[in-house]
Amino acid sequence: MKRKHSKHPLIVGCLLLGLAAIPDAMVVPVLNDLTVDRFGVSPGTAHYFMAVNLLGALLAIGVLAVLKRRFSSSVLCVSAGLISAVLMACMAITHSWGAFLALRCLEGGADLLLLAIPFRLIAGSGKQERYGGRMGGGFTVMMVALAIGVGFGSAIGNSSPQSVLWVGALTMVVFSVITLILRRTVDNLPPSPLPDPHHCPLVPREWVGAGFYAIDRGLAAIVSTSLPILLASGFNITKMTLGVALVGMFLSLAAFSAPAGVLADRFGGGKIRLISSMMCGIALAGLGLMAWLPPEVILVPCLLLYGAGASGLMPSAFSVSVRQDASNLVFSSLQAAGQAGYAVGVLGGGLLITAVSLPPDLMFSRMFPIAGALFILCNCVLLILLQQTAKGTLKR
């Protein structure tokens, strides 16, 4: 009976994480229709939709820092779910690009809590020696949810892109109801250790973990935002083909996330992180071949390889750099770092597409190989910093 109780927070955390991840993935296949076609903005300007929620994430971090522990995790989760539902419904009916971005900005703050609290629930639901495996299992659930979201977005968005926002709002209402029903489990984790007075809640190695999260999300921004927009504007690829390729990538991520977490527990997160980053870099370089070969031949295998490599990134990063008993504020700060990386990736991709007057095939042949090489280099630098932190050469 005790064993069953100890696994319960893990199941609840995975359930909530899966529901929270679906709405954002639904907009990816219809991103061009939802922004460029609907409001008449340029492809470069459309990138702001995927970047502006960083401001909402920073706002949420500030609110959490002020609130400290005044409200339970379940209250924060239910509130964030309902706020997200209202904001998505408003995004579906607005006719102003400025209002659309403002609503997306605020929704980013709710997203932060919707992901951070389930991750903390998963992290604290077992022993330290199985930490990477638990986080890998959580990312498996998340990737399956993203695949479901992309699939739904491709199917539903064919008739009306706004419908994906309505379905996302309904999903958030369901999320809030389930959280309310399971509130005792959500609030049942032991309290996290308080930081020392006048010190940052993140310990030094968690700053490195925030760096891992930032570059991972930056890379994901290029794949999930710049890639669909470039394909839609310069290649004869249907929404269904793009949706199938993205679903395959997410399923590849899902299939290998849990095994990667187990391997991180056994062989060390640093080694798994290095191997995973190299696989991602090679996959991105392969996308550049679409300048010379049929996109249908290159897109699917490269995204599958990218998914297999990316599956090991976050489980290994958490196992080697983030405390399993860290607070909601720490996990939210990591999510904010990820949002910052995503915003940089989105805005950087948008700036390149806007400022560099090159055909899409030439953009592919240059942009993605360079991004892959930079990603490998950044991982090597952060792993060296993490090693120095472990030796105690970096002080708080």
C-alpha cells in the first residue's frame, strides 16, 4: 500500500503535464494560418507570437517571488489553468494583432506554472538515484502529449485555425477540474528547502541547468517555428505532411526520453547530454540538404533523428544539475530560462528570415547547419562549467 502511495504523485504529475502540453503544440501546424493569413503580417513578424510569452513568464516569476509560499501548488495550478482558458478563448475572437500578442504574452505566465508544478511533482515523487528516469518518463508523457496536440492541430486547423484555440481553452478547463479533484496529491510533497537569506533560490549548478534549458528551447524554437514557416512559404509541402513529420519527431522524443533518463542515472547525465547534443546537431545539419534533395525525403528522417537526440537532453540536464526537492520558484525559473531561450530562437529566426533576402532553400542550407554546430559548442561549454561547479571552483 505504501509503495502505491509513493508512486501516486508521479502518475498525477505526468497526467497534469500531458494535459498542460497539448494546447501549445496544437498551434504549430497552423501557425502560418493563425498569424500570417489571419492578420496579414509578414512571416518574420509572425515569429513574435511564439516569443512574446516570455514577458508573461517573467511576470509570473515576479509574482511567485512575491507570493513565496502563501498559496498551495494546487491553488496556483487551478488558477493558471482557468486564466489560460480565458486568454485562449479571447485570442480566438480578437481581430487585432496587437491584442492577440498581448493575450499571448499574458498566457505565457500561466503556461509557466502549468508546466513547472507538474515537473516539480514528478521530480519529488521518488528517490534520488532514479531521478533521471522519472524525469525521462515525464518527458515521454510530455512528448506524447505534444504529438497528440500537433495531430489535433493538423486535423482541426484545416477548417478553421481559430478552432485550435477553442479546443486548447477547453483542455485547460479540464486540466483545472482534474487538479481540483486531485489537489491533496498535488499539495502532498514535502516542503522545499528555503534559500539562505539574501541568496538566489537557485544554487550554482542550477544556473547551468537553466543554461541547458535555454539552449534546448532555443533550438526547439527554430525547429517548431522557423521550420514550418519556411516550409509553408518556400516548399510545396502540405499541412498534413508537415504534421506527420512533427508527430514523428515528438513520438521519437517520447520513445527515447525514459530510456535516456535511465541511462543518465546509470552512466551520468553529462555523458548522455553530450551524446544527445551531437545527435541534434547532426540532424539539424541534415535539414540543410533540402536545398538539393526533395524535402519529403529529408524532412522526416532528420526530424526523427532530432527527436531521438533531443529525448536525452532534458532528463540528463535535470539529473546532473537540478535538485529534486527544489521549490516551485526554482522549477518556474528554469521554465522561464527555457522561455527566454525560445524567445531568442524565435526572434533570431524571424530576424534572419526578414533581414536576409535569400530563397528558402538557401536559408535551409545555411541556417540549420550553423544552428546545429552552435548547439554542440554551447553544450560543451556548459558541461565544462558544470564540471567546474562540481569541483567547487565556482562559488555562489
